[in-house]
Amino acid sequence: MGPGGVEPPTAETPGGGPPLDPVGGSGDVSGTGGTGATAGSPGTPGSGGGPSGAGGAGAPGAEQGSGDNAADGGVKAGSCRGFENGTGITDDEITIANVSDISGPVPGIFESAQQATQAYVAYFNATGDICGRSLKLLTLDSRSDAGADQQAYARACDQAFAVVGSVSAFDSGGARTAEDCGIPDLRSYSVTGDRTACTTCFAAYAVKPNLVPNAMPQYWAKKAPQAVKAVGMFYVNVGASAENAKNFRAGWEANGWDVKVFKPIDTAEFNYAPYVQEMKDAGVKLVNYTGPYQFTIRLQQAMKQQGFEPEVFLQDATIYDERYVAEAGDLADGSFAYIQTALYDDFSIPEMKLYRSWLQQIDPGATPTTYGVYAWSAARLFVEHAVALGGGLDRQSLVSRLQGTRDWTGNGIHAPQQVGAERTANCAAIIQLDSGAWRKVSPGKYLCGAMTDTGLGG
């Protein structure tokens, strides 16, 4: 998780949609035909052409799935007998909200989560409905701020049936509000202990901070035994990053690492030279950074300027992003990342093709990210449960079904996730950037193993 940045906030929604209001609402969007488009526009790519979203076979050129990859997952639809409208549900529509950091220190940092949620809404509306109701997406901006997250969830509680695909660096802000109003909150990522403790909150990628997977640090302990004995760890000094970084350090040191330098870096910091000098003085051989890829580039620039070449430069999935590769150039080559998704160009996985195709339908040129993958997955999980519940769909019944969700992979698009248990995933893959292209260097599909409980809470 790596929120942070230095650019001034923006008041635009993803893709140049209508302005956001003070709590970040851009109004209702259907996810049909482009960011900010209104629902049911006949002839618009991705539009269903009417309230049910059943006006055609989908957007021209968009991938279409069947069976498990169909928009409803091929689940047996529940009987619509007894279906009752309620908060966020009318005779024609079911409103879901997405609450993500769009403005803030790094404008658009989790824009990809809203884009992916919108893409799934477009996919579903183009092919089906839930007891005659299409989906409508309400986009809200948590602005990289706990207070804004809380305000957005207060609005979602009043206007939406559920919240889907969200991600925020300060996701503790809306946790109590979501639980108190009973709204199902099926997030892309959860990043704080407060969010995972929320009884109505779940995530396609949950993080229980005190549970740290062993497989990734053990891989490096075998692959680079000398490097892990001299580690420099840095993290962006905002949101959940400090809590998570302390747990990472404890978990990794329990698996044989020795962290010589451990420092936060403020979002307003431009001079990274002192951090590099400290690593040089400490004889650091493995550098780990957790934060936005924009700041990763600053750190790597400072390393190059001072002639510091560690044996390993390692980051989380934040840098598995086409924009990092394009903006970092030669600096990025050789970098490693640990990821919990399939490779974005692995089109042998039908679900990845669907995600990439519908992402382009709603925002041509948008790039896939780990946040987008998990938001798409969260939207699929919501739809499958909602369709199966049929006339029994209400907030409480949806929460009950989410509590029982285990080993969810979003049809193979990511590592198995224990959605109901809200536990950190115990699997990861290691990839490396080689001549501008990412390739997997760890064996098998994922490295999986036991977890370390750091005892630090969360």
C-alpha cells in the first residue's frame, strides 16, 4: 500500500468527468461508455440500452464471458419472489457506491479501483440484470483523508445499497460509519486493522496488519542470503503505511532478514540523498520501498546520482504499473516486485482478458493495476452473491454470504483470498522488470506458506 505525493489536489473525476462535490461525489455513473456517462444511453459502447441493461450483447469489440466468466458468474439466480426495494434500490436500479482516494497528495492514486468497478458495472449491465434492476455506480472521493472517508460513507449509507471496489490509504475513517449503518462494504483492498475489524466490511484483498506472509521473505533468504542481512526499508509517511511497515519489518526479520535502515519519507520530501547516504554507510544490499511509484522513481534517481547499486531493489505491487515503467525508464530495469495477481498480459486467463477489455471500454488508455484487479474481483463477487440471493437480497443477507466466502480468486485473476475471514493472503509471486517487460522469476503460480503473527496488533 503506498499512498502519498506532492501534487495539488484535483477536483476532477477519473477520465475528466463532472466535478466532485465536497465529499467527493461525482454523481451517478452507469459505467457505460465512458467515465461520467449516464445510464442506459442507447448505442453507447457498453450500454445495455435501458433500465435492465439487457439491450444487446455488450459493447462492440468488448470481450464476452460465459459460464464462470459470465457477468453473473453462471450462478443459479435466486427467485425474485418477495424482492423488496430499500436504501439504494428502486424498481429499476440498484445503486452501489465506490469510495476511493482520487484527489489528495497524489491525484488519481486509486483511480484504477473506480475505473475497474465502473468497468464491471458496464459489463454486467450489457448482459443482464438483478430481478429487473440494472446497476448504477455512485463515485465518491475519500481524498486521502480519514474524515473524507467517513463523510463519503455517511453519504453511501443514505444513497447506496452497498459499497464495492473501494480503496483508501485512510480506510479506518469510514469503518465505524459503515458498520453502524449496516452497509455491506466489499472493498478492493482493506489496509488497516480498523477496517478488517468492521463486521460489515470485507475485501477482495484484505490486510490484517499483524499477519505477515512468510513465503516472500523466505524466497529472498534463499535467493539472496547476504542481501537480506543488510536491508534498507523505507515507506511513505501517510495513512496505513507506518502500521504496515512496522509489521512487515517484524515479519521479515522473523524470517531471517536484518533491517539496518528503517525510515519513513514524507510526501513533501524532495531530497532523497540523505536516505541513500545512510544506506551506503550501513552497507545495505537490499532496498525495499513501500509507497507510490512516483516516489519510487525519486528514490531510484537519488541512488543513481550517488552511484549506489544494491543487489536487490524490491517493492510491492504498486510498481507493477505501465506508468512506472514509462516514467522511470532505465532506472526501473532490474527492479523486483512481489504481487498477488496474475500477470496483466496473461490472456490465457479469460478473466484477465475481460478486465482489460472492459477497462478500455469505459476509459480507453487506462492502465491495469493491482487495485483495479481487486476492484474488478470485488464487483464480480458482489454481483454473483446478489444474483444468487434474488428476492432475498438485502444488506444483512449479503453480509452473511460474504462471511462465508473462502479461497476467492476472482476466476483465477489473483491469489486465493479469505474474504470472509478478512485475513492477509499467504501467497505471492516475484516478478522482475527486464528490458521494459515484467517476467515472473519465482517458481510455480504463487509462493504460499505460513504466516507470522508479529504481535503488534491490527
